[in-house]
Amino acid sequence: MSESFALAAERLRELDRDRYAASLIVPGEHRQGVQAIFAFSAEIAAIRERVSEPGPGEIRLQWWVDAIEGEGHGAISSNPVADALLKTLETYALPAGPLLRLLAARRFDLYHDPMPDIGQFEGYAGETVSVLYQYAAMILAGGSADEAADAAGHLGVAQALGGHLRAFGYNAARGQLFLPLSVFAAHGVREADVYAGADSAELRAALGQLAELAHQHADKARSAIAPLSPRLKPAFASIALVDMDLKRAGRHVAAPFIGHRTPSPLSRMFALTWWMLRHGRS
């Protein structure tokens, strides 16, 4: 493994423990490529935590656009995540377009406009999360992996819903609403109520509806993963973590503004390994 790939893997472990753990399920000969894709995503997702206003975030996103389009200024290779990403795209002949769409979608993170509706959320999740699993499947397939599109699509939406249910209170305190505003409005919950931290039966009903939607996407993901070739299944081991999170979703629905203890990294790794032993070879 080159130094850039080793540093990218370490950066992934620092920023996104879940996807780092999931990457360890991938066979060794393809692991560094998957880690490079995941590390890129983790770097982009972290931008909103590093900036206090949209302008600097837009500049960082544009730097990545330039790097991927080959128009970067300065030493792109001095950034290990960028270097590992570009080498992965070249090695596996992966298209760059979906990464550019991921960067465009992540502009939403920098502002305080609420997510309008379910369709917009599913599109956002597809371009920021589902795409990662489609890339992982392509790396494992050594080329096109069209048969994995449904699995990637549903897994990404289920994981995004679960993650934003878990982070609902944190984001609300920052004046951000990543979950669909239309669902809250349908239950009589105003945007201002969310930002004020006003718990209510109506709010919990809205969150419960979104948790049910996450379960539906997870069910569809499992059905789509089941018939895939064993060669591709390691790309989708994260379904084990989604299932673990959705079993705990009721806690976040019942107390949306209270922090909850997250499962230990060891339990996350065990869930991934157990899933692979049960499903990875069938």
C-alpha cells in the first residue's frame, strides 16, 4: 500500500469509524480503493463542521471539483486523500461524474434551508451515500456493476435516514433540518418548533413515519443484496450497521432532543463480521 492510501485509510478511520469498519470486510486486494472512495466522502461530509459560514465551504468544495476535473492548482498529490482517490479512479477506470454530483449535493450542508420533501431527501441520499456503495461494487466487479444499483440505492437512503434520525437533535440545535420538512408539516409541526427543540406527540409521529420509511428501504436493500454474486456482497456489509441502528431508532423517536449512547466500535465490527459470515458466501 502506498503512503497516500495508508494515510487515506487513517483519515477514514478518524472521520467515519463505521465506513472504516465496513471497508475491512472488503477483500484485501480491493480494500484500499474502497477506502479511498469512503475517505473522500468523509472529508467532504466534514466540511460543514470546519466552517462557520458557507463561503469557505464553497471554496473547499470547488478545490475538490478542480482536483477531480484535473484543473487543480498546487500540489494535488500532497493531499493523500485526493491522491488516493485519483489513483483509484484511474486504476479501476471509474467515472468521475458521480463524485462531481456528490460535491454539488453537499452544498446543501453549508446552508440552513430545510430539506423540502421525501423526493428531495432520497435524491440527496442517493448522490451522497448510495453512490459510495455503487462505487464499491464497481471496484469489486472490476467494471460495471449495474446489477448492484438497487441495493446501493436503497441502502444509501436507509442509512441516510437512520443517521439523520440519530443526529436530529444535534442538527436542530444548529438550525439545520436534513429530514423532509413536508413530513413534519403534514403532522402539524412547524420548522420553528424543530429549531426550538419543542418535543411533542406530533413531532414524534413525524419521526416515526421517517423511521418506518427507513425500515422500508432497508428491507428493499436486503432483498436486492440477497441475489448478488458473493464477489459483490462485501460492498454492502454496511446493511448490518443500518439494521443495528434501526433497531434503536425507537429511542431517537421517543426522545429526539436527547443524546443517546452509541454502540461500541467492537459491537459494530462484530455485526459486520457476523453478517458477512451469514450472507457473504451465499
